[in-house]
Amino acid sequence: MKTILTLAFVAAIGMASAQKVFNVDYASQADVKVFVVDYASQADLCVYRVDYASQARGNSGQWFWVDYASQADKKIFFVDYASQADLKIFFVDYSSQGEWKNRQKMHLMY
């Protein structure tokens, strides 16, 4: 019973934290290397940029860009080629479109 409660608590914390990201200057500084694809069907994750950190919802595709690396949940680096990327993303126009297309890559943003 205690193990189940502990797992539920950890999952709740992961869901509650915002996806705050920071663009780094070098790939070696990044937690995740990202490539922006041309179509949603090519993406692992569809990302919606939110205006406020409070609008970002866990690991669900709503990202908020922070001003400093120390504020970020994940540091990302945009690569030039899809083959260099850990994660392929597509920017969407509506919050409801932000979602994982390839759930096997979700661990990259936890």
C-alpha cells in the first residue's frame, strides 16, 4: 500500500510541474536535442508555446520558455538535421493540439 501511494505521489508531482524550457547555445549543454519538422505527422511531440509558466501543463506539449537555464525543467538545443535529434517537434497553433505522437519518447522530457 505504501509503495502504491509513493508511486501515485511521484506521478502527481511529474504531472503538476510545468514544462519550462531554455534554449542553450551548444548541443553539449542540452538535456534534449530537438528538430522542428514541417508536419505534425512527422513529430514525436506537438508543442504549443504558452505565455505564462502557470499555463504549461506537465509533460503534455505546453512549453514555456524561461530567461535563465537555472529556471528550466529542460535545456534544449535546436539541431539542423532530424538525424541529430533526440526529439522531433512540431509547433501548433492551439493549446488543445499539444500532445505526444510518440509516447516512447516521453521520458526525454521528464
